[in-house]
Amino acid sequence: MRPGRWSVLSLVAALTACEPAIIDHPPTSNLLDAETASLETGLGQWVPWFSVNVSREPTAARDGEAGMRVEVTALYGWGVHLDNWPGFAASPGAHRASFWARGTPGRSLVAEMRVSWRDASGQELQSEVLSSPVLSAEWVRTARELTAPAGTERVWVEVTGTEGAPGDVIELDELVVQALSAP
């Protein structure tokens, strides 16, 4: 048997003998789970926070099968947040956060994504806000480089706006908080 072939066979045998590995997510992938980020088959961890009705809608898709439709129900602001306290697993270091949004044309709607870095107990260490431009019927991507401080073990995300009236609609898709390098 040739030496190169023996190495491949040995590797295959060794890998199949190992127990399955459980991987939370690759170090440079989205820290939000796939459903929360893409909204393809449900809302993931997103829930109404204040002055909104939230739904998964195929007509709200920027990419894929669906997106999140946020219908404003009262004056003086609106918000959605995660329902998985204290958030998703994260680590200190460089990250990029981004989201796609569009809104009711002719209104002064702005979406703000607040990313909170938290320690193991859920205590907020630092938060940063990404603000979209005034939304229109066209999709716009908002992105920003962020740095999670030392001690970060969780990330919490909310999306809010200070403007809006009953009947206004904001659509969100492809929400991302991504580690830029391995911890």
C-alpha cells in the first residue's frame, strides 16, 4: 500500500471513531442563530417589546423566503428585542453588526439596532447603536464595526425607533452580529 493512501485511510478511520462534535457556531459566523437572523421559517427569538405587532412575512423578505414585519401600534416609539435572556454566546474582540431595513415611504422612520455586550451573569458591559438612514420603500443596509470588551460572554440585540404612528410599517431582514476573528 502506498504511504499517501495509508494516511488517508488512517484519517478516515480515526474520524469515524470519534464522538460527534457539538459546535455552537463557527467563530466568524453570525452570533445570532440562523432563524433569528434570517427569519426563514419563523421569528426566531424576536418578540414585540413596545408599541408593535411583529410577524414573519414572505412579502418582507429582502433575501430568502421571509423577513420580519414590524407594525407600529402607538405614537412615541416602537421596539422589538430578543427573548433569550441574557442573549447569544459571544466573546471579546472585533465584530461587525448589520441589518437590512425598509419602511413606510414618506415617513421619518429610522431603525436603530442596539447591540449590548454582557458578562456571564447578564450584566451589561457596553452597548453600541447602529442607526439606519431615514427608511423608504427601498431596502438599505446599515453596518458598523464594533468591539466587545473584555469579559464579554453574551450579546443581546434590540431594534427600536423613536418615530412612528399607528399603521407605519418597518421591515427587517438579515440581522447579523459577526465575530471578525477567532477568540
